[in-house]
Amino acid sequence: MTNVNTGAPARHLALAGAPNFRDLGGYVTASGKHLRWRQIFRTNALGSDLPAHEQSVLREIGLGTVCDLRGVAEREHRPTQLAGVRVLHLPIEPSIVARLQDAYAEGQTPTADFAREAMMQSYRNLVLRWSPVLREMFQVLLATEHPLAFHCTAGKDRTGLVAALILSALDVPRATVLQDYLLSQQYWRETPRAIPGIPAEVFQVVNGVDAEFLCAAFDVIDTVYGGMAPYLQMQLGLGAAECNALRRRYLES
């Protein structure tokens, strides 16, 4: 499976059971190096119901570890069970549906603007509250010798933030990081509405991706922690030695 235009492997693996399954390989760092292909993948949920022929694709790429970022109830609803693959649970509990439910309980009818602010706040909270889990994710990246995938439910929000941090730690420019994040607009498809009666305009916001969502997380990193490098070091344990090890592992020499 290759990109016919460049001869490089395809970024999007086009799995019907995991439509947002994408390779982080090929991106170019600020120093001109390229990320290795077929080493780090981002995706939506990989359930045990993934068709057998698509599980064989995962075996062909040598997938050895899956980091499941979903909360407890999400995992119980659709567990990740792939033959021969180590599955690690690094739970980040979802917050958007609960925030909308709270609004309804308080007598409010959420609007698109309400949903947009709720999404931005959820991204800020990913940085402010979930650094211990994010630190674990990087420890796995540093320790594994086999291709790895990470996912939440849709593969766009929690997964999107983790992908952005990985690319940033590997010295990929922020403009490219945003481009990767926004690819979920192309590959993620709608799911049934989690809250009956939710307005279509609200559902469109929470089920999509927008650059301002990820930028809300970047703003926290820049203003609270003083930038990406201090955040990576102080919160995720990625000092110069760890970043260099990460780059030796995942960048082409």
C-alpha cells in the first residue's frame, strides 16, 4: 500500500473498521529530517470487531503495541482485543458529552458557540489535567521497539492532542502539526449522536475538528508553561536526553 504520487507508503490505511487510521511517518522536521514510516500510527477505536482481513493489515505492518486512551466505560463498551498485540490502557476520561448533559440539566440549550468553547476547554484540560497519562504515553514510545498505534474513540481529540505532542517532540513545525490534526476532517465519519435531541449544529462542532481547538491547547502550553520545550520537560519528563532518544528512534538517519 503506497502513495502512487510519491512512492512513499500511504498515510491513510483506509480501514473500513478504523477509518481514521493514519501513519505519522514522512513528516519533515525543522532540521529537514523525516519521520520513519510504519512506526507510529494514530487511529480511532480498534475494537475486537475489526474484520479479520483488516486485522491482517495490522499484522503486516508489524503492529506490536496499542495505547488505548479511552475512559473506562468506553473500553468496556468496545474493548480493544487484537491477536498478538499488546494493549496498554492509558485512560483519559471524556468530558464533552458530560458537559453538554450538565448544560441540559441546568436548563440550558447548548448552541454551536457553547459547544465550541466546551471543546476548547476540553483541549486546555488535556494539557492541564492529564499530563501524568501523557507522560506514560511517551515512556511507552521510548521503550518500544515495534510499531505502535494509539487511539481514543474517534481518533481526533485525545488522539489529536497526543499526536501533536509527539510531532512537536520530534521537532515537526507547528504548521505541519496542525495539518496532520485537520486530516480528521477528511477521514473521520459521523457517529450516532450521544445525546438524544442534540441540535445538529452542536453535533457538528463536537463531532469535528477545528484548528482553534488544538490551538487552545497550544496556548496553554505557551502561556502557562513557557513553550513546548519547557512543557515537555516539566510535565512529560522529556528533557534534551529523552527528546534526542526519541528522535534517534523515530527519525530517519
